[in-house]
Amino acid sequence: MKKPKLTIFIGLIIATLLSLVCAYWFFFSKPTTFLTDEQLLEELNSTFKGVDAKTIQDKIFIDDHHVVVPFVSTENEYSLSYWEWKMRKWQVATIENSGELRLWKIDQNDPSSYQFVWNIHPEDQLSTISIYLIRERGFIISDEEERYFPKVQMVKTIDLAEQPYGVMQLPEDWVAFMEESNKIESPNTSGFLFNNFQTRYSMHFGWIGADQSGNVAYPEHSFNGQSYSISNIDLEYVMILNEQEIEQPSKNN
């Protein structure tokens, strides 16, 4: 009687180990070579009917598992697509037939994973885009303690002269600022900043485009597109700012 039980026990161990190996192979295997232009176009057009992708502009690897593919449609729409290595194959997560600035949060709880993505239409004639991180003035009262927060404004300007598309990781000083802001949270609200920092600190991202003369210009051809999402990625809209929302350095004689 003992021998059959031992055989069954060993069999269960082997079956468990095989299951773990298969699961690891399925979920954690290294990505294969990324798709060719022809494969990308076929996948885009079969996934999002009406997107009419015609030309792949580039394949921008954020890391081994995440890729941004800007493309142009037959209607001359400068568009964006977001890809993930998932279930042992490359899958398109979101397709947009416009190129307005987006923030892709690869890991919502890790600002260093945040990526700004854009594909500005050439007819908008933008020479640069300036991306801002802004925290408005405010204060918090807790445990009989008052804390004042001055306005903080950080900016990164992108030159569009060479190409209309691109990806920019959140700058290191922005990441450090956000992490430091999170540390001053009280213990019972730890992590609140990354889940809903816009509410408490009025912290937000925004951007402004400028033409070759340095004048503010609205990118009308890069907006009002449609999107189609297959996978639930964290893709955030980045608002266009008014000049009045930006504080200019004071001019002292």
C-alpha cells in the first residue's frame, strides 16, 4: 500500500514542477525579434478597421517588453501605436490615429518608468514643444501642523526639427521631485501621491507648442483623433497649457 502512495506523491511533485516550468516559460520568456514593417501594418489594419496605416516611421524600444511605433495613415494622419510583449508574443495595446502628447505609465507606482510620447503633424509647423511639470501653491493642515507648498514649475523643451515623433523618459530631477513629494505624505496616506497627486497637490503635466519664431502655436492637425485599446495600459492625456498658466522669470534691472 505504501508503494502506490509514494508513486502517486512523486507523480504529483513531477506534475507540479512541470506546471511551474510551463508557467514560467509562458509568462516570463524573453521577447522574440520585433515585428517587421509589413507585419506591423498588417496587424494595425486588421486590429483597428479604418486606421489605414500606410508607413511605419520608426520602432522605439522603451525596454525589452514595451515599444512605441509611430506611423502615417493613407489619410496623412500622424499616428501612434503602443506594443507589449505579452503571452509570448508581441501585441498591440493601443492604436491612435492622432499624435498628440501622451504619458505612458509603464508602472504607475514608479515615475521613472513614465514616458512622454508624441507624433506631431508637420502641417502644425511646430518647431518645439515644451513639457511642464507643475505643482500649484497650497497647504496641508494635519495633526495641528500646517505645511505650505510653494509653486514648482519644471520644464523640458523638445526640438522637432529633425523628426516630428519621439519618446522621452520622465527626467531624473522630475522623478526625484515627485518621490520627495511623496515622502512628506503622512504615514496613513503613503502612496497617495502616485494614485491621485493631482487632487491633493494640484500637481499636473502640461505642454505648449511653439513655431519657428518662438510664438505659441496650437497643433490642430495632431488632435481630435480616434483610439482603439486592446490591452489595459495606463495612457494619460497631457493637457495643453495657456501662456497665463506659466510663470515667467521676473526681470530685475
